[in-house]
Amino acid sequence: MRARDLLTDFPTVTLDTPVLDAARLLADQDLPGLIVVDSDGLPFSILAGTQVLALAVPGYCQDDPALARVVDEAHADAFLRNVAGQTVRQALPPKPRELPVTDLGATVLEIAALMARTHSPLVAVVSGGRLRGAVTLQALMDRMLAV
């Protein structure tokens, strides 16, 4: 089993995409993350849904989870509004990690190792100088458990 066999079309965003648009895409399509592409349409980064949350959740609640409990329900339900006007560029970690990108011939074990090493729920697949799609953690696990 190779990446080409697990490949799926996958939506992308750019660095200048509003975070709320990215969050809607994540939610509407039930995605674990998004591929962020550069101006050439090649993978620049992976934006995991948890990175959107990290940008939206107030820092004081991340630093001291007990403080999240004292925020009233109405405000707690609306915390995602904190990212209004911010872009995907702002949601990405300041220090880039290894980019989870592979080619069409990667084996299931190579893909699993890349996901584990980069803590990414998806791997972008590039061939011939263009993005071909992605392998998701769900597709990988489904395939591994079917054997």
C-alpha cells in the first residue's frame, strides 16, 4: 500500500486566508487540519485544528485552565470570535516544524512515521512539482486496521 492508494483531494488555504474561514472549512468538512500552500500552490505548512484553537483561546485560560471555568457560559461559547480579522499566518507556530510532505510512492509505514514525528493528522503528497492531495490519519488508520 502506497500514498497513491490512500490519496484524497484535500482543501487548501493560503497564509492570508482569514482564520475564521479556515475554521469554517475545518468544521464544515470535518477535517483534522488544512494544507497551507504558498504562492506556487505547494505545501508551506499544515494547520491543525488545534492551532486555530490555540489562537482563539485566551492566553490566560491556556496558562491556567482553572480560569476558563470562571468565564460565564455566554462568553465561553463565543471565544472563537477572538480570531476575527486574523489570518492563517498568525495561527501557525512561529518556529516552523518539519513539513509533513511525501511522494506518491511512500509506504504506509513511512507515512505513519512522518505523522508520528511531526504530530500531524495529515500528510501532503507532492509529485511532479504539484500538490496531488493528502493522506489523512483516518484513511491511514482505516487501512492499517483492515489488514
